[in-house]
Amino acid sequence: MRLLTIGSGTRGSVIADRIAKKSARVNKVKLFKCYAIANDIETLRDLKGIPEGDRFHIAVPRAGADVGGIVNSIMERPEIFEGSLIISSLDEDFSYFLGMELAEKVRESMEDPIIGLVTLTIGGEIAEIRRRIKEFRKKVDILILFQEYEGIEEKIVESMNLISLVGEVDIKKGRTGEVVVDTSDVFNSLMKPGISAIGCASRKLPHPLVKKLFMRKEYQIKGVRAQRMVDMLREAHENLSIGIDEESAKSALFVFTGDPEEITMDGIFSCISILESLSPEIEVRYGDYPCKTRELSVVLLYSGVTRLKF
């Protein structure tokens, strides 16, 4: 999934810069093309991952002509995207207002879905936070919320990288998953009334030689790999980007990435059962992205959430 990614304001620009530095690649191409727009020169100067020519300064929030000119400049570049990702913060007025205006301008230029990734701090005027969430949701097709805490940037990068791999095929390696999930599955899962929350989990797997020499009997036991997958899904559920009432979710999507020998259909079916037990009406989509690595990862998304836990 190739996404036009724009960081709005100081917080949004910093997160977009981190994504630019650690963006997932397929066929040597980064899946996130990142830009930064901020009103603080020092913020733009300190960015490391976004090239200087892709950083824009704007002095006044909601300055329509300036925002439109920046978006036009970005759209004139020969790039192919399957959607856009606008990163903003509810805690920063400039980022909040600019993010919503960017969504409007991007929608005028492209028909692909617009994802809003918004960070927020729980505290203060809860009513105002909820109002801002509602207003931002109106401007985008999908709104993913992340509660702020130290180190949240790494979780955002990991989560978005895993999601971006959906639908991608490494031409050189030519691997396909047990269950093929494409970009449309992600968007169909996410584009529900309400907001979205995302969680992920990873496991470092034993070296192949260790498995062969010392863990062969354990791996021959039916269900060992499936149990690992179930444990990882539960961990992702416990570490969602924002507190939600999962019973209010309309859909869920989970994708495992890693060594195809570690991803089993028994594990996938067990994960489906867990999600369906949380909410009988939930629509579950699932898949896998095989790649030879010693790390097994899972990303879990809930969408159409109407009740938040704060």
C-alpha cells in the first residue's frame, strides 16, 4: 500500500519524519512518501528523514491559498499512490486546524481514500477532545487515534509499516501468503462510521539451527505455532493505540507477517474465533504477508468504533 504521507504541524512533522526514516520497502521502493508542513522553522530544520525540498513552512493556520499551493506542488510530482495519510495532533491547534484543511485540499486533488492519523493526550476538557475527534472525522475517510505517551512514534511506525505491506508482492522473492489480502481489503475494513484503533505485537523466533537441533519435538506438537499466534493477537488487543469498547466495533482486520512456516491456518482460525467472541456482529478480515525473517509480527485493527474508553 503506497501512501502519500503529510505531517501537519510540529507533532505531525516529527512523526512523518520518523516514518520516512523507517518506511517499509518493497522492491526497493518506500511505501510512504513523506512531506512535512509546520509553522516552526526549527522543527523543519531538525528533520532527518524527509528531504529539505519536501519540507514546507506556513505561518498562519487555515491560510487556504498557502495550503492549496503546497498541496498542488506535491500533486504535480510524478508519484503513484493508493491513498493518503495525514498526521496531526489534537493537542496542537496549528496541527489540528491545518490537518483538517489539508484533508480538504487533498480530496480536491485525488479520489483515493484519506486516512487521518491523529495523536491526543487524555486529560483536560474531555468534551473538547471528543468534539475535535468528531470534527476531524468528518474531513477524512478513516480516522486512526493514538494516545500520546513516551515512545509512541516507534509504535506508530511499526503499526503503519505492517499495514502498508498488505497487498504488496516482492517481485524478486515471488512469495504469496496463505490468505491473500489486498489494499482494498484494508480500506473496506477501515471505512466504517466511527473511528479506528490499531495494535501490534512481535516475537523473536529461535534461530533455524536451534529449532532443528533442540526444538524439533516441540515444533512437532500440533498447535504450538497456533498458540503463539493467538498469544500475539491477544497482546496486540491489549496494546491498542487508544482505549475502545471493542463490542462497538463494526469490523476487525488482522495480518501476520513473517516466516510462512510459522503462520498456520489453525492459528488464523483461532484468532478469528477470539475476535468473533468479543463482538458477535463484528466483520473479520484477515491475511498474512510471508517474508523470511526471524521475527513474527501481527497488526490488529478495529474500525467503526463508536465508544471510546475515556
